[in-house]
Amino acid sequence: MADNQCDRCGAHDAVVHLTQIVDDEMSTSHLCEECAAEQGLEPTPEAVNFPLTDFLAQMGEEQEESTANLGTCDFCGLSFQDFRDSGRLGCPQCYSTFEPHLRNLLRRIHGGTKHVGKVYLPPDPSATEMEKRLETLRRRLERAVASEDFERAAELRDEIRDLEPAT
């Protein structure tokens, strides 16, 4: 089978390149439009290899609809035009305000709107616990210094030094 053929049916050219991570194992599938549609994926018309702001500007050029009537976020006042210009939303409520337009944007960029990608797992779960412990000790050190309990502050300082990674 040629490199540009669909991995599933082998009969058509691959137009969707799907990378999935399941149980920390990555796999890549190259699918034709029909096989991708069977899995609920939509092919993007062209590869998106440019910054989000450029993509948003290009998207705006393609649309006849004026951005003036797309509204603004009631919470932060960000307009859709501001989002297109910066590529950044202003607050969590912007997701709800612009949801229909963001859904279309995500579909065009990622080929779908359902997250099927990687879930972050810290490389060493104990590292997070260690950082929490260090933060607690630092707060206790600040309180000891503020209350002029320098003996206790010295003990806490030494404990922090023992736990901190060498730099």
C-alpha cells in the first residue's frame, strides 16, 4: 500500500491524518474521507500551518457575515473582532458567548469538536506533592520571620534547602 493511501480501506488517498494517544501509547492513522466520516471526523480543506491570528483573519475574509453583529462578552466586553485580531479570549465566559463560532473554528482547525487527544500526566506524581510540601514550608517560614521566631525560621530554611532540587 502506498504512503498516501488510506490505512483502513487502502482504496483511496488519505486526507485525514489522525494522531491518538491511548494509555500513553501514540498511534497515527491516515484515512480517506469516507473512512474518516465513519469515525466522525471531518477533513480540513487545507493544512493549517500558520498562526491562529492569521487563520482567524483569513476565516473572517471568507465569511460574508459582519463581526459587528456577533456580539460581545457580557462579562469582559471582548468583541468577536477583538478575538479575531488577538487570537485570545478575554475570560471563561467568552467560550459561552462565542460558542457557535468557536465550535466551527475548532472543527476547521482540528477536524472535529470532541477532544480525543492526550491527557496530561505529570512525569513524576511525587513531584507535585513535593512542590506542595515546599510551598507549605515557605509559608510557614514567612510567618516565622514575621513573628521574629528566628530559631524556627532557621529550622524551616534548612528543611526547605534539603527538599529543594539542586540547581
